[in-house]
Amino acid sequence: MVNTTWSINVPPLTQPRACSVLLLLALCLPLESSAQTDTAMRDSINQILTGAGTPNAIWAVRVVQTNDGTPVYDRNGYTSLLPASNTKLYTTAAALHELGPDFRYLTSLFAYGPVVEGVLHGPLVVRGSGDPVIGGRFTDGDITHTFRAWADSLKKQGITRIDGDIVGDDNVFDDLPLGNSWSWDDEPFWYAAEISGLSLNDNNVDFSIVSRGTSEPGIISWEPLHTDYIRVQNATITVHPDSQLVEGYHRERGTNHFRLYSQVPEGRNDTESLTVTNPTLFFVHVLRDVLVREGISVTGTARDIDDMAIMPDYEGVQRVAVHESALLSDIVHVINKRSQNLYAEQVLKTLGTRWRPQGASARDGIRQAQHLFAEARVDTSLLHLVDGSGLSRRNLVTADMTADLLHYMAHHPDTTIRRVFHDSLPIAGVDGTLSSRMQNTAAEGNLRAKTGTLGGASALSGYVTSASGVPYTFVIMANNYTGSAADVRRVQDQIGAFLARHVTRP
């Protein structure tokens, strides 16, 4: 068994902060003692944290002035904590910096054989590039839009029959389908979708359960195309209209066998997206179905290239269709606004292709991201990242690191990258994962920040402008709490709202 645990430890990129014992002690002193500190801010944030009602939590809070990076508040800013989805700040910042906001994925179809009188004598090979958004995300919910466009391209070239298999080549990435140390019981759910060089519909099947009469099973349907790539057991039941909806879903590990056992009140419906295993085979299975529906007969089956005896030589075969993805700027927008885990993981491995063009891993992506972290003066000697989304509990960062990263991105030399990163963050009380938070406060429509949530870990990091017109960069992290996550979020919101209404006094 391969050990896939690693630490990113690159001291040469960023020199440690402390050059002497005295300097180290000075850096570790609370900023409350600094003459630069706004006393009202210090006292107010301390009061909020004192009244948090989370006595067993570790809180880390770092606030700096965005204009010049002057620190104005710090508590445990140099303590390593679990960032949860704040990890996506590191992933998306590095992707924009290294790949550029105009980067697009290219997914190509190759006719691996001669075409004679409309018949392709050989397999049709789909070469993936890691595009995470093929499906309905940018096509108004039309999941098979790209596949139908490919069918049209084939027919325009006179191909009406494929005498071979439909083969998916996902070798741009390694074969690890999940992130390092992800929880096994998350696997069936959309937020833990498998990672693949070929992905369709976020590597999920979208289920709908329509209630019937009380005590009758619900009616189950699914997209895309009611695909027979999966098997479904209907154990659902319709309950009294006054009952609560009780959701129940299970996918047998390592298979695409689903059991749905939700209790759906009469007159209501239930929807859920659940993951598939082997997204590459799922991709080409649905593609084959679409080609047949569009009038192109296929004699072969859907195949994963790992099951093939030979590897295609793309230099010697004809490319018959290609699909360009949405811009990376649009993908980053989805990652941060919606906290989309799969897209973050795909983007991280895409970063890795700059280091390793085939078989790129998350580790390769993190290695490539070090270029940005060094420029941002993040202390990489203490940075420990293992995935791109933050779903792993092995990621460790400090509030100081995240503040340094955010401050750098606010002043990125490329103004387009600066704008795209800033605009991708959820807006308090308006959209994304902050749509219902800090409403009717000074933070609403003002504060932009990335959320992060795992069991016992919560984070909120971003930007806000005070009532005095002072822009602040802030990081608020809580770890090891056993109470309600809602209580922790309430404290984060109180700090965010305070920063937004704060008035700086001479």
C-alpha cells in the first residue's frame, strides 16, 4: 500500500520570521500591547470572544489593514489549525496566479482508426484534461449538451457508425479518486465526489423522489438520461402530509448500487445528488448513450482506458471534435461562492500538470502552488496542505498565513487576477455560502469572505471595509469545539459585523 501522506516543507522559498530569540518573542506577543492597535477594536473583539460560549474551542483571529498590511488585532495568529474550506483560498489563488484567469480546459475526441464510408473502424477515444464542469453548470442545466454537440461534429464529418468502443482517457491525473484522509462515510454525497481526468455532471447522479399516496413508495427518477450505469433500489415511502421529510440514501462502497429510503410527506418531493464511482466510465457510458440517441450506431461498449491493452498515440490519429471549458475565472467563482469541493480538487491537480503533464497528483499541484505562496511571503515551513478543497482533516494553516495570502491577493500585480479573486468570494447577506449571514448589519453587501466548515472546525476569512472607510483583511478560525457550529458562526458574524461598523478614533 502506498503511503500518500505528505507535508509541504519548503523553507528556502520563504525565510522563517524569527531571526533571533528576542525577535521570536516579540512576534509572539499579543498585539494588544502594540501602540499600533486600535484599543476599541481590541476590547470589542476580546469581548465577543469571551462571550462566545465555546469554552473548549481554540480561536485564532487575525486582522490587518488591507492597504499596508499593518496588523491591528491578533489572537493565536501563529497557531496551526484546521482550515476546512478556507483551503480553497490557497487553491484558487494559486490557480489564478499560475494558470491565469483566461485558462480553459480542452477535452478532445479522437478517431482511433480509419473512417471508411461513414464507419469508424476502431474506438472513439475521449482524452480528458481534467475539466470539472462538463455537464449542466454552464449550459442552463442541460447535462448532455456537450455530448450532443460532439455527435453533431461527428455527423458533419460523415461518421454515422462506430465499429469499436467508446474509450475514456483520464490519465492526465493520477488514479487516486479521493483526497488524502477523506472520511469514508462522506463518499456517497455530492461534496465528496470522486476526482477524475474525465468528469460529467460533477460526477453525480441527480435523483428526484416524487411522493404518492400515504404508505406508497415514492416515484424515483434520475439524470442524466435515467442512465443504466447505476442500479437503484426503491425503499422510499410516502408519509402523512404533516410529517417531516426524512432523507435516506446509501451507495454500496466500490459500486454504483444505490438504496434510497427517504420518507417523503404526501404532496412533496425530495431531490439529492449522489456520487458515482469510476467517473471516467460513467462519462463514456453516458456519451455512448447520447451518440446512439443522436443517430450514431456504436457496436462496442464504454471502456476506461485503464482496461485497454494499448495506449493511444495521439500524434498519429485524427481529432474529430473538441470542447473548450468555461474560463478558469468562472470556475473559481463557483469554487469559492458555492464551496464546490470537486472543482477545487480538479483545479489543484491541473496545477500539478505544470509539474507532471500526465498522472498529476494533488501533491504535484501543491508543489506548483509554492511559487505563489513564496511571493505572498507565506511561511511555507509551517504550511501543511494535502488536498485542494479542505475536506481533509490533515490540512494545517495559521491565521497569519491566510492573512498574508489574502493581503497579497488584494495587491496582486495582475489587476484582473486581483479582481477575479475578490469577486469570487461570497458577499455577506447576498450570495453564496454567506447569503443568509450578517443580514441587516453593516457587513451586508460589504463583507466578502470564504467560509469553512468541518466537524469541530469553522473558519471565515476575507475582506471588509469599516464605517471609517478603512479596508481590513481578516481571518477568524475556531477548532476543537464540541458545541453547535451555529454558535461558532454567530461569533464569526459578530466580529465581521463589528469590523464593518467600526469607527477609527484618532
